[in-house]
Amino acid sequence: MTNEFQRLRQCDQDNIPWKKWGPYLSERQWGTVREDYSPDGEAWQYFPHLQSTARAYRWGEDGLAGISDDRQRLCFALALWNGRDPVLKERLFGLTGTQGNHGEDVKEYYFYLDATPTHSYLKYLYKYPQAPFPYEDLVTTNSQRSKHQPEYELLDTGIFAENRYFDIFVEYAKADPENILIQISVVNRGPEAAQLRVLPTLWFRNTWSWEPDAAKPLLKQCQREGGNPAALASHHQLGDYQLFCADNPDLLFTDNETNAQHLFNGTNENPYVKDGINQFVLHGNKAAVNADGCGTKMAADYALLIAAGETQIIRLRLARAGSIATGAAFTDFETVFDLRRRQADHFYEQLSGDKLDTERQRLLRQMLAGMLWTKQYYEFDVGRWLDEHHGQATRNADWGHMKNRDILSMPDKWEYPWYAVWDTAFHTLPLAMVDPVFAKHQLSLFLEARYLHPSGQMPAYEWNFSDVNPPVHAWATYAVYQIDRESRGQGDLAFLQSAFAGLERNFHWWETRKGPDGNVYQGGFLGLDNIGVFDRSHALPTGGHLEQSDGTAWMTLYAQNMLQIALELSLHDLNYEPKVTAYLDHFLAVAAAMHDIGSEHRDMWDEEDGFFYDVLRFPDGHSTRLRIRSLVGLLPLCAVTVIEQSTLQKLPQVAARFEALVRHKNHLTADIFCPIKPGMAGRRLLAVLDEEKLRRVLARLLDEQEFLSPYGIRSLSKYHQAHPYHFHWQDQTFTVSYQPGESDSYMFGGNSNWRGPVWIPANILIIRALLSLYTYYGDDFQIECPTTTGTPCNLFQIAEMIAERLFRIFLPDAQGRRAVFGGSEKFQTDPHWHDHLLFYEYFHGEDGSGLGASHQTGWTGALATLLTIFGSLAPADLSAAGMQRVTASLASTSTS
């Protein structure tokens, strides 16, 4: 058992607060819905980047390479100044949704290099240019580019020419849960000596300006420790902490309060405001900092002159007041750091063992580091926020019950610094590999009354909590339960029972979204942004409604997942047995509806094409299929669940009811796979596709001229490159064509694209389905792969082949180039860039280059599960043990 795993056990079983401090600061609080009090809902414009230096936030904080306590009362992060920028670099810069030619986009280079699940060790890299940061150039040039042009990136400005930049490595090592060592290593990569001001900053989140009687915390300079200055931070809830600063820097104090005079031509009640340190450092304004050495924001001022190629190191220590002996703040510094680095190495060595080569180990470690760095404290009291709008709020009026104040896994702490519930489901799988308790907590939160709507709906995301996202929560819940069970040796039934109760409420809410035909699901965003010919968040231009292949497939999978959970609970409590047949009944009805809606050209399955399509139903009752070959039509393949014979043998009454229900409703199984037909090892299969349909869909999936790209499964068939789909209505034409890169439309802001690129979560669902099908069909099921090559493969081999194509995005090829970096020669050839991986939101369908949000380790990081699975599993493992062997391969890592 590793030291890190022992810390996890201490945290979870003995309430030792190893996770109290962590990387919980957002990368961007400005421009969020939480901070938006505008009458028109234009969050980006209401609180722009320009104001973030001088304006206090209401609901959270952001910072550069920062940490905070788990309620974000006290925060620590970097501020930097190269002597040339117009403002301190206190946070990452990027374009707003309207400034970017493909939507919002961070324009900085930073990397989450390492992290352990208790945050006992953290490492972050920021690349800071020595020339003036090109804020204006980035905004202006991108605004002049169309959707058809590439984005203008920071490297494109030439600011990194001659390597005139600093590599700034920030490391944290915990000596104990409330004793944090901080090391900042600054490397001058340029050819000449360069100056840099480094200002490690400690501050309190402003919780007092919004409450007239709220207690105000205090930072003040205290007695020097061994010749080094220190600051005392006192908070009425958090207690007292001290920040020790080596090498005798000056300490600068101000308050974390809005500079109303500067921003709004108003009056400052306090002369010391949020940008006071900025005014002192950049403009020499001594009156902007408190000469008495107190406030609610402080920074240690290090003025460095760094020779070409030189590294200089800054050391600090944040600890519970009174816990460090006089003069001993830095005596054990190197010892603790060396120990925590070695323990982090050991943790990840045990995680991957000898199963993965060096490059795959690097990929796994940086993926999981990104997952752990992308935790964020998220506070949003929606009811209070609505009240503060005085009746003028433009969104989320029906969610006043919501009170979020938790550490949550974010999709991307700059581009998406808010949760998205279906992203969270994917996050929990890799998180369960290293911290099953945290993964379970993430899933449970969204089923609590503080989150779940009284109607049973889960909140989507803060821009519109009422949007409809794919219902994958039950799938993730059961998967995480299985991983945790394998890890601990017994299942957490309390977690599963509680989750099941909340999921039932959500499932019943979904039932209200059925169309007029009873079991076909219509309308709604469903997370795949621009994949359809119409914007699915709005009313159809034709009137009528859309019977969605993916919506119905999602509900088929949801019913299967609920059936699986009910089966597991029935093994321990027979009162759950009726739930099994209830969800089997749901599955049969919904799956059958996809094949037979009642009239010609109304069913989703197209026999001529061998594919599923959405059906558009007009107000007068006639209908037409929307013949777009996209992920929407592949999702029915993903609605697959295999039941072990041993499970049914342990539940004979369930088995009898199961068979009786299927036989009684044999009309529903005429066009789907018969659930009582035994397969390999007597297993039963719940699937929308029978074997003939499965082969036809797979033939398209595995066709390199359709869905199979060199880097995984595309979201839209390449067929539409030469054959765009056109829908004509009155004087309008709606078109879907193959776009393997970035979107050329403004649908959903234009910052994502489901019309050709490769998306990791969709590929994971497809691979999961193929492995499940293999446990049923075994080696008897063979199909040529790729299509038309004549090479027969079983379903395990196909799943592994797709996974390898996904890994190819990140792993270096024979020339050492990584597809993810595309044509960026800096990333491809410079040793100071090449091995620092970025986990993008999605990937080019032809060349594998990264697109969209650059730090969406969230669901892209779920690829870590596939690295582990295919690094340890063989077909024989699945033949013998079924899908349980897959979860066991993930669980074995978390108990190392």
C-alpha cells in the first residue's frame, strides 16, 4: 500500500483533513453566470477580464497556479510582472465568447504536470513571456478572423521567439494536512538576463462586503522568523495561519475590495483596494498599500534578475499558526519536498505497474494530474442570486432551491469553470481509479436536494440549469460502485441505495419527456451541440417535433443501468426485486419503439441504409427521416448491457419474472435482441440491435470512409464530405456537412463541433458497448475491420483497435511528433514543450490535432481508463469473468 493511499484512508476513515487544502481556485471567475448581475444576461460583458484586477468577486476566486481551503476562505496564488505588461499577471487571459472566432478561448500556456489525490504533492507550469503580453493583438486579430479561419494563438504572435520567456514551475508539498510547503522555480529560457517580479499572494475571499454584519478577516505582518518575514491570517471560521517567506522579501498589504473609484467613477470607502498591489508595483503608488502592514490581501515582493538559462527558487510555507517552531520554517524544506515527490512517483508507478511503457505512463500520469488539478470550489446560492437581481434575472428562475458550495470536478477551469452534469459522470471513472470516495461524492451531490430539482431534473450547467443533458449518471454510478467494490472488497450499498432513490426521481422526470407515441423521446439539447440539422434547444422551424434517435437510445441505456443497479441491490435486499422487472419493462418498450413507430418512414431504423436516424414529425402528422449519418445513429449501439448467469441464479424469482415478462411481451422483442437468449457462459444480453442490425451498423462504424478515422470514431460520417445533407423548408435551407475541425457556424457559440471531430467520451461509450457485446458473443462473432479490408476481427479486437487510435492522438509517432499538437513546431520539436501534454475538448477527425478547450482533462481524461483496461486485459479475461473484469482492472490501481 502506498503512502498516498494511506493518506486517502486516513482522510476517509479517520477524518484527517488531507484534502482540506487543494487546487480549488478557479482559473476564471470573471465572465461567469454567478458574477452576472446584468439586466440582459450578458455575463461576459458584465464582468470582463479588464475589471478582474480591481473588482471583488461575489461567489468565488480565481488565480494563477493557486490553492485554497475547501470553503475558499483563504487563497494563495502567483502574481507576476515582467516589467513591461500593463497589469500584473494574476490570472490567465483569454477571449470571451464573442471575441473569439470560435468562441471563448484561453490564450496562455500552462500545464498541470503532477498531482496526488490528497494534494500532498502538486506541480504546475506556466510559461510567461518576457515581452509585453499581446492582449490587444489577440483580441483584434481574432475578431477579424471568420469561422472558416484558424484561431490566432499566443504562439502565432511571435512572443516566444528566441525563447524569450520564463518557465515558472509551482510546486506544493504537504508536511501534514495544514502545513504546506511552496516552491516556485523560475527558469529564464531566453538568451539574455531578464528581470521578473514574483509576488506570491495570500488573500481572503471577500465574504464581508455583501453582509452588513459579516465578520471581516485580517492579514497582518507578524514577527520575523529567522530573519524572514511572515504574515498572520486570522479568520473567525478557519482559524489562524501563518505564511513564511524565505529570503527577506518586502510584504505588501491591501484589501480585497472593489476599486469603485477607478472602475465606476464612484467612491471607495476603503483607501486600500483589490488592485492596490498592482498600483504599487507598476506605478510606484506607495499610498495604494497599507503601511501598517495589514489588510485582507498581501503579497511577498521578490524582484529577480535571472541570467540566461539560470533557475532561481523562491520558498514559502503556509501552516497552521503555532505549528512551526521558531526559526524552523525552512529547515526540513528539501527533505519534505524530496519525500513527497518520491511518494508521488511511487503512487503512479504502482498505478501503472509494468503494464505501460514510458510514454503511456506519462500520458496516464498527466491525464490524472489534470483531473485532480481541475477540482474547484463552486459556490452558488441561486435563490439569493435571484433575489439580488430584484426580479430582473434572465435565467434559472426555476432553480431557487439550489445551494451549491462544494468542491466539484470541472470540465475546464478556464473555459468551463462550472459543472456540466453529464461531463461529471465521465470524470468520475478516472477519478475512481485514484480516489473512489471523491468520485462517489461527486455523483451523490447531484442527487441531493441542494442540487436535484423538486421535479427530479438534474441541473445541466449554470448558463441554463434547465437544459437537457444525456442521462449517463446511472451508468457512472454503477461503474464507480463496481470500481469501489473491487477496491475495498465490499460494495458501498448505502451509496448505491441512496443514489438509486435519487436516480428514480430523475428517471421519472425523463418519463415526462416522452413524445405523443409514448416511448420515443423528443426535443432537447442532449449535449451534442450542433450535431443535428436544427438547433435542438429551440423550436423547430417546421413546427411539430423531433423524435430523437439519441434521446431514445440514452433512455434505453438508462433503463438498462437502473435494471443493473436494481439487480445488485436485490442480491442484498429482496425488496428491490420488483424494480428489476419494472426497468426491464421500460427497456423493452423504449427499445422496441425505435424500430416501430407505426407508419411508413416513421421508425428510426432505416432498412435500406442499415442505420438509425432522427424522425421529424410535422404538425399535420406526416413525417420524414433526417438521413444524417452521425453519432446520433450510433448511440443505439451503445445501449447494451450483459447480465451474468450467476446473478440470475442467485435470484431465481427475478429470473423467472424476467423470462415471463419477455415471453409475455414477445411482440416488443421482434426487432431487438431477445433478452432471454443465452450467450457465452450463459449470459443474457439487453440490446437495441439484433445480430443482423449490429453487423450493418458496425460496417459503417468501421469504414474509414465513414466513421473510422486514424484517431478514433468520428462524430459525423465522412460520407457527408462529398454528400452534404440539405433540408429545405419554405425559403430556408439547412445543411449538415462533414467538418473534421472547428465549427463554421455560430450554433451554441461555435466553440465546439460534433460534425466530424473525434470526441473521447463518445468513443468510450462505443468501446464499452463492444466489450460488453464480446462477453456475450465471444470469438464466434467476427466482422471485417476496417470495413472492405477482408480482415476478420472479434469485438474485443475492434474495441482495442479503436482505443489504440485514440492513444495515437497523444503518443509520439516514429518521427517523435504528437498528433495532438498539429502543426505547432514549438510543441513538436522544443524539448521544453514537447512532453507537456494538453487534453483538448475534441480532436480533428483527419489529423488528430487538439481543438476547443485546451485543458478539458475532464472527460478527455477518461481516456486513462482505456489505457489501464487495455494495458492489463486479454480477451480470455472477459470470456471468463465478463465486464466485472473490466472494473477490476481499474480498481486494482486504486488499492496499490
